[in-house]
Amino acid sequence: MTTAAIPSSALADVAERTISPHAAETDRTGVFPRPSIDALAGAGTLGLLSAPEVGGSGGSLADVAATVERIARADASVAMIVLMHYAAVSVIEAHGPDDVRRAVAAGEHLSTLAFSERGSRSHFWVPVSTATAAGDRVRLDAAKSWVSAAGEADSYVWSSRPVSAEGPMTLWLIPAATPGVEVAGEFDGFGLRANASLPVVADGALVDASARLGDDGDGLDIALGSVLPTFLVGNAAVSLGLMEALVEEAAGHLRNSRLEHLDQTLAEQPTSRHAFAALRTRVDLTRAFLSDTLTALGTGREDATLRVLQVKAVAAEAAAEVADGVMRLCGGAAFRKELGIERRYRDALAARVMAPTTEALHDFVGRAALGLPLFGGA
């Protein structure tokens, strides 16, 4: 699959020449991968979802999936930064100002989501942060958590309680340099170490009412209609990219490692082949599910909503299990950092606990399949 904006050869060139060579070091240090993001911006990646009328390429969700999967094969931290940008741009394209849209399309503006909060944790649909009228402006107060590219992105697509309308949420486009909006911590994580996933606080930050994305109180509907499909499908693609990289490393290890006393490679051992076949099959099943989800969305199939709610959980659990299987299959060699298996193992576990978590998605799927409201009491 190729993308509307980025020829596969150009994306592969950035992945191989810039992203892959830096992946181990950015994982070790946790430093934001600015060279990789800049190279992707130069290749047109940031403008993938931007409309042609503002200089973008009008890419589809299938293009998003193909792009972040390819990046994730090289470095999942970089892929998550790009995915969060796409999730934010899905709202900016529909409701944002033209100058920001054009900057995104030109690769000059990186955005991200600021949804998760300390007060409601992974329940992104019930923000506790506030937006209150302050004369002709709006005051924002919040304690956001897990904001990818915090302090590195140019803007945040920000959720809050409504100013005055009914509804659970209002969305805002907040420049990262807004006075009173500050990064408030450090991140030294187990996996996805280089995506600058940090807390961000707003303490009386003042913004113009024009910063609002959509109508007051309509934020949840906007998030469910654009942000959630982009994030869930893209997150599944990141997991798939990790799995492909893991089984590729495993295949190379099995082909190249020998049992000298038997004069055979590990690939020639039936037990190793059977284990590898099971892992390869799990990856292919995940790809088929992701492809079916994209088909359901593209054709307006009746089960499209259910597939979207399922796809991240399916891929997240598969990635964790494939990563564990590759570690077992490759044995002690997998613990050495030079193979890249242990890094991808750590990265693969993140999707399980990234909001909405696997458990939350299973609840959503159960509700949707049983005809219950998606949100509500237990």
C-alpha cells in the first residue's frame, strides 16, 4: 500500500536513513527524535491528512495506517508522535483556522492531543479540566497527563468541560507557547521512551474564543467521529508495524544461528519452526483484521463502528503476545540490545494501557454489540 502524499520509496528512505539509525539511541536517552520528525516533515508526512485546497494531499485513514505502520517498523516512538499528530489534524482539518491548516500541510506545524487528565485518567470522555468565560476571552485550567510530544509540538488539541453549553466536552486548539500552559514533569518510561509523553498544566491560561474547535459542548461527538477512529486504527497499525519488525528479527536470528554439534540452523529445528509459524500467523491475522476494519469504514458497512472499537484491542493484545513469543523463541540473544527485540518488546506493551485501554474497549464493544449506550453507568 502506498500513501496519497508520500511515495513508499520516500517513506522507506526516511525510515532507513534517519529513523532506524537513531532508534536505539533515542530509546536509550529518551530524547525527542527531532531529526526523524524533521525528515518526515520534509517528505510530506505531516500534511498527509491535509486537504489539497490548503496544500496537503487529502490522504485517507488507510494512508494513515500504512504510514504509521512503516514508521513503527523502524521506531514506534516516532510512529506514535506522527499518529497523535494525525489524530489532532483530523479535528483541525474540520474546525481549525486556515493558517494552521496550511502550516500543517507544508510540514511546518506539529500538533498533538491533550485529552488524558490526572482527574479522569484514561476516561478521556469525561474531562475535569475547565474553561470559563473571562471577559471576551476564555480561561483554561487543567492538569493534563500523557501528552505526546509535550513541549515539542506547536499546538495541542485540548479537551475541557464546556464553557456554558450542555454536553461533556469542548475542544480547543491551543498554541503550545500560550502563557500559562506549561510542561510539568519528566518522562522516563519503560517503552516508547522518546515520544515526550509528559504532563501539561494550564494555570489560568487565557485564549480567544476563536480557539474553540466546533461548538461548545460538541467535543465528544467530534472526538468520536474523527479523533477516535484515527487513533484506534492508527494505533493498531503501529502495533502491526512492531509485530512485523519483531518477526523479521526472529526470522533472521533463526536463519543465521547454528547448532554446531548438529550442523543445522535454528530454522531447521521443528520446534523453532512451529513456534515461528504461530507468530507469523498471529501477525497475518492481525493484518487481516485491520484490513477488514478499513474496508468496513470505507464502504460504510453496518459493523464499522464495532470494528473500530475492536481493532486497537485486537492488535494491542496480539503485539504483546507476539513480542513475548519472539523473546522466548530467540532466547538469551533477544535480551541483547543490538537485535532491537527487547526495545520492541517494551514498546509493544504500551498499547494495552494506552487510553482507551484494552479493558475499556472490551466494555465499549460489549455495550455496542448488546445495544447499550457507549457511555454510562456500570
